[in-house]
Amino acid sequence: MTDKSYKSGFVTLIGRPNVGKSTLMNHLIGQKIAITSNKPQTTRNRIQTVYTSERGQIVFLDTPGIHKAKNKLGEYMVNVAERTLNEVDVILWLVEPSTFIGAGERHIVDQLKKTKTPVILVINKIDRVEKTEILKYMDAYRKIYDFVEIIPVSALRSVNIDTVIDSIFKYLPYGPQFYDEDTVTDQPQRQIVAEMIREKALRCLDEEIPHGVAVSIEKMTERKDGRICDIEATIICERDSHKGIIIGKGGQMLRKIGSQARRDIEDMLEMKVNLQLWVKVKKDWRDSDFMIKNFGYDKKEI
């Protein structure tokens, strides 16, 4: 018999690249899991994070952004994102505050119209606009789709985050939890470590490095005393010129990426980390099926 007081279900977070999905996810869950960077196309896989409370459990699928694909990796990301829309109980669509609804948003609306899943619109970054303007933005979106709710938030300043959680619970089915209370993500640690290194690389490098950066974890072993974890990782880029930029003068840039990533990894693993980084060039890896699979993207998902 289903417990009529406990709810559990799956929620996906969609939106164009860079609208703040990962930041919102981190604030909803209360700790850092999804990687955040101010460059688009940061989240490549469906990061599952789990929110558990007395009321119920929400399993979040943070999909890659829905957009028109330019290469095989892009196609993979879009397919994963669009298929997720029909597999979940609630869709959260995150947008920036604007009355202009461009082609990217209209493309998302077209995808939403193919599903029966309830959609909550979340207008993010309201800390950047006048309060009086917010109603105009809500109105503009109300005209293009029948949302079950529209919630203005500031993910960065944690404004209205509780309201988002309350609204999600309204639309979730009753049922037992899927994961233990202390489960926060089902991603293997190696994958999260790779993403953390990639985040620091994106943050530290200038615009001259496009998104052709992947991270491969070669070795991750805990020492016998359980105090130190040795990690060896390779940053893969597409051109020789990029390799030089990632390493930097006298290895300075690579050291910077490594020390920033190490701090985050130590916080997650709750132990000291000995991190060694290398850089390799693999031309056009984003258009190679083999390499996409090699970096942890499952070809079956396409």
C-alpha cells in the first residue's frame, strides 16, 4: 500500500545553456554537485542529485541544455535532454528575466508541447532587475505555454528556493523513496572528480579555449591509512595551441587548475588529495563516437 504522506519522484531541470541551472541545483540540494562555470555547455551528462526531507524525496536529473546540435557530442546532449522530458514527473524550465522570447526558448516550447508532464517555469536572476519588471516577464511567458506555476527566483542569492521545492512536491506522486537519506548523487566519484577538474579548467582559461576540453581519470586510489587519495588525470584538448595555453608559462596555468580542483575534491572526499594533471591533444574528439564513449558518455543514450 502506498504511504499517503510521503512523496517521491523525478524532476528534470531544463533551460538554455548558461541560465544558471547548476547554481540552482546546488542551492536546492544544499551542497556542490553540479559544476558551475560562466561558459555554456558545462553540464554534459544527466547529473542525478537527490533531495530528501520528511515530506519526500526529489531525484533531480540535470540535463544538458536543449539546443540545436552542431556536432556528435551536441547531438548526444540534445537527445538525452529531450528524452528525459517524458521520463519525469515534473519539468522545471529555467529562464532569464526578459520579455524577449527568442528562437532558443521557442525551440524548448516546441519540445514541451510534445509532453504531458507538468512544467514549472522558474525565472532566475531576479536580483538583477527591478521588481516592477518581473510581472511583465511572467506575463510574456504565460502567453506562450500553459505552465502549472511561474516562480521568480535568484539562485545565486537563494531567493524563493523553498517555494520551488514546495511547488515540486505538489506535483509529485505518493510513493517510497528511491535512495537512502544520505545519498546526494548517484554519479560515480571518478566522474564527479573529472567534472570538478573540468570546471576549474573552464574557469581558469580564457575565451580562447572553446569547449573542446574533456577530463579522463587515469588513476584514483586511496592509500591504506585512508588519509590520502592519489589521483592522476588527463585534460584532453583539440589542438596543440590549446595544450600550450592549458599548461601555461612554466606550467603555471596547469598548477592553478590543479590546486583549485584539489580543494574541491578534498572537500568532497573528506581526505587529502595528491592530484597530478597531464594535458593531451586528441584532435576533433567531439566528433568521434569512440572518444565520446571513452569520456564517459553512453552511446546507448543517443
